Amino acid sequence: MPQVDFVYQPANDAAGMPLAVSIFADRAHLRDEIRDDVAAAGLAVRECGSLAGLLEGEPRPLGEVVLLDCPEVSGTELAALSRLDIRAARAGAHLVISTTVDALDDVFACCDQSAPQILVDPSRAERVIALGRVLARVPNLRLRELAEDERLTLLRLTEQVGQIAARLERLGTDEAPLRWNAAAFRFESPAPAYSGPDGDDGGERLVRAPRPPLPDPRLVRTIIRQRQLRAKFFDAELFADPAWDMLLDLTAARAEHTRVSVTSLCIASGVPPTTALRWIGQMTQGGLLERVEDESDRRRAFIALSDAAADGMARYFAEIGRSPKAI
């Protein structure tokens, strides 16, 4: 991989020491690769070991950042991951997990406490960018408060940065560790304000109009198929709109009274799983999506529209007169 030089001043804690990082991965070559990138970022490696180490002996202090690779899940891995999720949440540690599409649903179900970043079959560049996002949340590196449109712009820009980094990774042959920039982005969204059908904010309205019913799911599925058909004739990147594609899929599912797994929603988004997961996290923080636990099986969890998002989708379809041509 070609060396990429960035300007970066290591983030320090109150004692003036670099942030500590814990690394857990069963694949030795991957542990070494992550450790090299962490060191190149000027961070301190507190612990570097296998997943089994999480279950052995008394729990040891975690680093402020925890990087974990979990490509497959068995009973042992699930136990280790659940334990780590709880420990990270209690300690306020930032958790980054890399996994595979096959293991995604299990990994997602295990992590309901720490709000981790989950990467699916990530490249080295994607792991480095994820670490940059963590550092953007550190108090002395926090970015100024951003307006909603700025946040979405930064989210799209970050995806472009990831694509550029991936291209550099494919072009290069030098496997030296990346030198990178911590000026990544933190993503938060305020709770969406209600907007009436006439464009007002509803602040002066004493009575809110009743919500219309959700659209016929057959109509929504037709719209989804039409949107997917575009990729047959044009480059799919021209129409990448994962937020809207996920809202459509979840609207149809809610009208059909079916549940949607995180893997299924990633597929519906039309973008790579890691990208979809970032959008799911952003939309969950923004109050559009909700995580729903499976009451009969704690090892499973689903994604659903929030009531506010369902209200917005119902009103949107009522406003456009249920016409696919208006989508």
C-alpha cells in the first residue's frame, strides 16, 4: 500500500498520556496489522491478544479504544462479545468490531449497550477511518456543533474518503502501516421536528391532524423494484441514497407486519454493509430508526421505523397521492 501522510497530533488523556487501545483478534496477522496502524497513529497499545483472552481470568482494564475482530460466531465468541459490550459501555470505551456478513446479525444482537462501530469485511483503510471517527469523539478533539445539513454532507464526504482510501489500497503494493489523519467526523442528529403538510413547523398548531394509514406495501415494493432497476442501465453510484431505500424497505415491512434484520436492511440499502451500518447508526441517533429486541430469543435483534418516522412516511405518501411517478 502506498504510504499516505497525514498531519496528526495524538490525543492525550488528562494525565498527558496517549489514548490506550486494546486489540482482540484470533488471526495473528490481523493483530499485527492493527497494532502497526495504531502505533502509526501515535496511540498506545494496552493489550493485544485473542478473543479467548476476554474470558480468561479476572477482567483487565480496557483501553479507551477497543478494536475487535469477530469473523465468525460460536458460543464462545458470543459470550466474549456480550461481555465486552457490557464492559465497554460501563467503562465508556469506544468499541470497533469487524465481522462478516454471515455473522453480522449475531454480532449486532450481542452489542446493545456500547453503540459500537461495526465493520463488515473491512479493508485496512476502513479500519483506520473507523479509528479516526473514534478519535473525533474525544473531548479535546470534538468538532463544533453542526447543523443537520452539514452532518449529512460530512457523512457523504466520509464515504467518498473511504472509497478513495480503498482505491489507494488496491493500487499499492507496499504494506507499510498507514499514516493518517484523525480529523474524522462525529455524527449526531437532533430529534426531528414535526413539519406539517403545509410546510409549517407545527409550533402554532393546537391540534395535530390524525396520521393517515401507511401506504399499501405492494406499492412500496413496486417503488423499490423500480429504484433497483436503474442499476441495470446506469452506474448504481449515481443514485446511491441508502437512507431513503432503508426507509422504503422498513415502511413496507411495517405495513406487512414483518420484522427486518440488520443484514436484510443492509442489503436493501443498496450500498456496502459497512456503509449501511453507518447510516443505520446515524438514523437511529436521529430518531428515525429503532433497535427492537427479539423477546423470544435474546440473540436476535431487528431494526424498525420509529413512530415518528412511520408518521412521516405515511404523511409523505398521502401528500404525493400514492403515485409511484412522484417518487
